Amino acid sequence: MIFSIGQSGRPPVRPAVALPTYSRQPFEGNPQLQVIVRDNNVDQALKALKKKLQREGVFREMKRRRHYEKPSEKRVREKAEAISRARKVARKAALRESGTQVARTERKVRPTRGVATA
């Protein structure tokens, strides 16, 4: 490895780890989205871009990263998401087996605090 000596007489400081040219890739998949504008129809291209961003989960990721999420909160959220996915898979499997729609169980609604209901 050859270093060029700067004005200070020392070789330039190099990072210990080679970082990619783009900042850490937060999303899985293609880091570069491309939308083609046809016939100067920017509205249609913008609609297609929004759809692609929605599919990639960019909006959800941005919303989640607005505030710091503690590791314990992250574990709780991920566990709840996993339970939700498992329930969805089980519901779809039951639907395929029975051939009819399976009714969802109703969630318990908490009473609101401090608000008088009439």
C-alpha cells in the first residue's frame, strides 16, 4: 500500500473499516428505485414512485425512525409483529381448509380515560 505524505509529514488517516459509498442500507432489496416518466406525465410517475416506496416499506421505516426506539421496545414490537404474522398465516390456512371465511375474534376495547361517555 502506498500512502502519499501530506503537509504534516504523516500519511493520511484512513478508516479502520471500509464503509460503502451509500450510508448503511436500511432497506432490503434494490437500494436504487427507478421510475420512468412517459410523455411528460409527472403525476403518473409520482404515483408509480409512491407505490414502489410503499411496497419497499420506506414510509413505514421513516415513520419508525422519527424517534429513537429503545431495544426493549423494539423486541416487544417485533414479537407482536411475529404473533400477528403467525395469526394471519393460521387464518389463511384455516380458510383454505374450510373453503369458507373464518370470522375474526373481536378485540376488547378499552374504555377511554378521563373522557365521559354518554
